[in-house]
Amino acid sequence: MPESSRKILALNAGSSSFKFALFQNERAVTRGLIDGIGKAPHFTAKNAEGKKIEDRAWNTAHTTHADVLGDLLDWIETHLGDGGISAVGHRIVHGGRDFSAPVRLTPDVVDALEKLTPLAPLHQPNSLRPVRALEKLRPGLPQVGCFDTAFHHGLEPPVSRLPIPRALEAEGLRRYGFHGLSYEFIAGRLKEASADIFAGKTVVAHLGNGASLCAMRAGKSLDTTMSLTALDGLMMGTRPGALDPGVLLYLLQEKRFSPAKIEHFLYHECGLAGVSGMSSDMRTLEASNDPHAGEAIDLFVFRLTREIAAMANSLGGLVALVFTGGIGEHSARIRREACAWLAWLGVELDEAANAAAAAVISAPASRVSVRVIPTDEEAVIARHAAALLA
């Protein structure tokens, strides 16, 4: 099939939802979201111009990824025509030591990736569930895995090392980093926008329900805040980020928490939701007059800016700061308050540009260029899948 006629479906799966985008000739022809899987799924899709072309709910019989994926494939083939899907690309959260580049998802590869589940107990099963479903739905359809850890694979000691016995390091316990597909996309956009900034000392803040930072230069990751797992680093929607291990010892010894309860605590009960006592959604917190909501935002910004300063230390300076992700792209308040904390680094905000979420939101006199760049993980997935097909 000619490369220009190939259709690549990019899937970015969660526990009860997934984002999807269909690309032809590196152009997204439709994007959508299916959420509520396991209950009553809801399906929305937009065309390349952003016009809604589908908005409907399934009946409650559609409760698995296989159910909704089968209907999604049928919908794509019925509504978009011009041949079937050439391949499906998946965001796989953890690639461990062995998977540092996109790869065809054969049964053996999927089995190997499943063994990494202890390093990403919530994310890895969600990443692999659609792969297993598609193996049964379309046995001959090529599937490609793209890894969130791959962008950081070049991290070297001391940055890559954890302060633990070497015997554990030999087992693969090291700092991996995540959100790599997002960082790869942002690196490409920086290269297009400014050769000087691309080559310079840049911190990218991917801020959403999951949040992390990447210190990069010339499109290469030099440091990041997430570590062995997606729990480390910044405060997030329901995850604490960096946390004194003594807290966990206290919960184990004094509160008699089981390992399963500890896991639920770390992934679901902390972060913005835990501190505010009301929500993990930054939009809800910003709209609230509850003082606890304000305190959660204050802690989020404090932890964010403290870690940005640490990334600047890893780089030996700071030329640019980029905000991306749901919060980074849409919260003028978080950007404003973060930049105020970072004034000592030479960050100066243009208030009007920030309110408008302009591409460049720093003032002309600012020593650090501050930018807002929407990320597109699905575009990276589709590009890698097409390259492997070729």
C-alpha cells in the first residue's frame, strides 16, 4: 500500500477510557475519546477541522475494551472509507531496560512488557489491554508499541541512578522517567520554532493529572522528575510525587496498611485530591472558594517551582521554560504563579500574553523565554508506527 494512503490509528489508553486519533499521510483526519468503559461508554469524535462528527453513548452491554474497540474499528471503516486501517500504534507507559525504541507488538513482546507491570501497576495493564483485544479482533493488523520511557533512555549516572544497593540496580531499579512521547513532540516543536532555544537549556513542564518535568538540550533528555515509577517528582492529581519514605513506614507499622492499601493510597488518595479534600481537577479547585482548594494549589506551585529550579541546576542554567499538558496549556493562574516564584531565575511574564495562552508568554525583557506548546502524543505514536511499517 502506498505510504500516502496508509491509515494509522493511534491509541492512548487509560483504565476506563482512551483517546484515539486516525492519521493519514501524517495528518490527523479524526480525533476522539471513548470514556466510561466498564459502565456506559460515551464516544465523541471530531474531524480535522474540529467539527464534531460523532457523539453517542453505547448501551451498558459494551463494558470491555474489546467491545468498544470493535465498534470503533467498524465506525472508522464505515465513516472514513478509502481502505482499512494499516496499523495501530499504542502508548505503552513502561519499556524498562530493554525497550528503548518503538517495536512491533508480537505476542512475545507483549508478554515481556506484561512482566514490567510491578513498575507501573496501574498504567501498564491499561496500556496492554487494547493490544490483547485487537489481537483477537484483527489478528493480522500490525500493532506498534511506543514507550513513554524511551525518550529518557539515554540518562546516565549519576542522573539515572537511585541511592540503593547495586544488587537492586542490577535488577533494573533505576530512574527511567515518563511522559516521553509528550517531550519528544515538544522537542520537535521547539526545533521548528527556534534553533537557539532547541539547542539551549530548556525545562519542559508536562502538567496534567500526571505531571513531570524534563530538562532537555538539543532534543535530548538530561534529567526528569519521574523515576522508577510514575509516582516520583511533582505533586499530581491523586499522586503525591516525591514523598518521605517514613510516611509509608508509618502507614505500614502504625496504621497497619497492607501493600495493596499502600498502593491505592499512593495512586488515588494523595496529590491535589488529598490536600484539597475535594477534587483532583485543577479547574474545580481554581473555581472554589474553599481555603483547602487554595492550599492544594499553593503546594502544587511550590513543588513545581522547586523542581524547576532543580532541573535548571542539572542544566547549569535556564534559557527556556515550556508549559504543556492539560494544566500547563489551560491554567493561566498556575503559569502566572509559577513564573512569580521563578523571577530570581530571570523569568518575567507578559500578563496579557499569559491570559491569552499565547505561544510566547514571557515579557520582552525576560532572560528566560516562557512558552505554551500544546502537546500531541498521538502524532508521535502515528509517526513511529508509520516508520516501522516503512
